[in-house]
Amino acid sequence: MTDPKKSAYRQNTILAHAGLKPEQNQGIVNPPVYHASTVTFPTLEEFETRDKPPYNGPQYGRSGTPTQFAFEEAVTALHGGHKTVAYPSGLAAIAGAMNTFVKNGDHVLVADTVYGPTRGRVSGNILARAGVEVEFYDPLIGAGIKDLVRDNTTVVYMESPGSITFEVQDVSAMTEALKGTGVVTLIDNTWASGYFFKPLAFGVDVVIEAATKYTVGHSDAMLGTVTVATEEHYQAVKGMANSYGYHAAPDDCYLGQRGLRTIGVRLEQHYKNALEVATWLQGRDEVKRVMYPALADDPGYELWKRDFTGASGLMGVELVDAPKAAVAAMLDGYDLFGIGASWGGYESLVLASYPGKLRTARPWTGTGPVVRYHIGLEDPADLIDNLEEGFKRFNAAR
Ligand SMILES: Cc1ncc(COP(=O)(O)O)c(C=O)c1O
């Protein structure tokens, strides 16, 4: 079979075929699930050199099986990258990628709008304990990022759009400005996934995704991926993953790969449903602002339109000023919006979020309560009916 990664096939074709090797698996279409700890070798010499770079095959279950490698190959093909490393969760991928490129005494620049645990756990705990100085920057800084680079800056970390408040970063202006500085650029691309945005084509070095979300797509597995453009970065990322003993479980890699086969049709539907719901929300008196870059009056719209080919199902809503009890009354009574962390599955979700607690470089100026919706694959008319009922509860309690 032609290698889809190296061919001119379009992305839905790539997604349908990448990572498949029926000729190696008795004609069976899907790569089997290998459960493994021990891997045996024919000679002592091969055994004793098994974990020396280059890492290119099964050595021990922890460092990967053909199930994991097939999943990694498919993710790489989606991104047009060089190679991918799978992790046991999105947060593990963030911590693993960050740790690969920093050391004691370094300075790193992290977008102010990143996912909460990237800020609190990875930056505030792991990196701080390792003696790495983290500076949060305004995500809208663009080419101005270069002015923040010091002699000891090793990493610029992006997330676009940002968690909770959905600011879109000018990724190409940033990577262009950072050329020649030696700084490694990382991005959390979970919102768009490689389906709607391909950061490597915009000059980013390392793409991180919580595959738990749209890649798996069914709210039933934890998984992360790190995709890179060069063999040097792959060896560094894989070597660090091996050092930490990260292991992406074979059943979860199988689910990740299965999810990729339908990520295109799912995301196109999430996009359609979310745009319909976001537009409806904009017309409500209870809503101050909908934060969703695919809306023409969103501050990130022009950049989104330039760089992305679609939008996912996740959005933020700032409500009119109201007590928490009114928000709780609204959320508690929804039939179709579960209250829960995560997103990217087929179902709709909601939670209250607090951007004011998470911003320093670009302080949050909103005064109303903020709610995050994940718009799933239900009929949007039913979701809108649910939201309308919710606003009645909200109004009765404020
Ligand atoms: C933007 C973003 N990145 C990373 C993660 C972490 O992924 P995981 O839950 O798989 O650890 C999340 C989880 O919600 C997220 O929203």
C-alpha cells in the first residue's frame, strides 16, 4: 500500500488508511492489540543494545508495541510530521514534552491562557521545582514574543485558541520572529486537532494533543500525543518518555487509532452544531459574550479564518452578572449537558470556569460568570431547547 504520509492524498483519505498494515497482520484490516511487557531477542548482542538510540521497534512493553506504533504513525500522517510519541494522557504529553526541552536554570515563556494544569501543575510545580523560570506572556503578543526572549530562554509554549477564553494566537508571526533564536516552540493543539489546524506547517517544532478529546472521540480513554518535525526532536522526546517510563496502554492506542478513522466526520458535525448553538447564544439577553473564534465578531476570527479549516465544539460564554446560585440552577437542571471535566466526546458537556484565577499577563476583565460548553453530536435543536430551559432557571434565581 502507498504510504499515505508520503503521498498527495487528501486528509480524509489519509485518515482512513494511515497506520494500517494488513499485509503484516494476516490481512486483518485493523492493527491488533498487542499486550506486552517482555520482548525477546534472538541474540545477547541484540538484547544488550535494544534501548540505545535510534529507537525504532519493540524493546520492552513500556516503550511501545506495534499497536502504539500504528497509532503514532496515523497521528504523524494527519499532521504531516516526522514522528509521534504516544503518552498515557494529554497532561503526561505536556509534562513530557516540556521536560524534554528544559533544564535547571532555563527560562520558558508560556501563554497566559493555557489549560489550567499546564499552568498550575507543569509550570508551577514540575518546572518550578526543577529550577526553571516560567514567564507567562500575553497570547496576543505575536512577533513581539522575540522581545521577551533572554539568553537562557529555551521554550516558547503556545495554546491556540487558549483554554476557557479562546484567544487565537498568531502562530506564524511568532515562529517567524523566533527563527534563529534556538528557542523550541511547543503548542497544545487539542482544540482544533490536526484535522482543523496543522501547526508544523506554521513553523511550530512540537505539537501536543490531548488525544483523550477528539482523537479518541468517545469519552472512554485517556491518551496524549507529541508530534515532531525532525529526527533530532523525536529522539529527544522519545528518550525522555522512556526515562520517565511513560506507557500508552495498547487498548487505549487502539481506541485512539479507531477514533482517528472518524475524526473528520465527527469534527465537521461538532463545528456545524457548535456554530448554530453559538449564534443562538449570541442573541440571548442573558449572554454578554460568546467566546468562539468561528463567530465573525470574535476578536480571533480573522486569524482563525486565515489558519484553521474549521472549529471544534468547545466554546466559552460570559453571562450577565448573576450570583453563583443562578449559574448552578441553570447547569444542574440540564438534561443533555452533563456537568464534567473533559470534552471532545460525542456528547455535550458544561462546567463553570473562572478565568480571573488563571490570568496574570493578560488579566481577565469580565465581570459575569463564565461557562464552558462542549457541543456534542446531538441534534442542535434539542440542545437549544435545553439551553432555553436553562436560561429560565437562571433568570428565576438571579
Ligand atoms: C487544552 C487541554 N490540553 C490538555 C488537556 C489534558 O488532557 P488529559 O485530560 O488527556 O490529560 C486538556 C484536558 O482537559 C485540555 O483541555
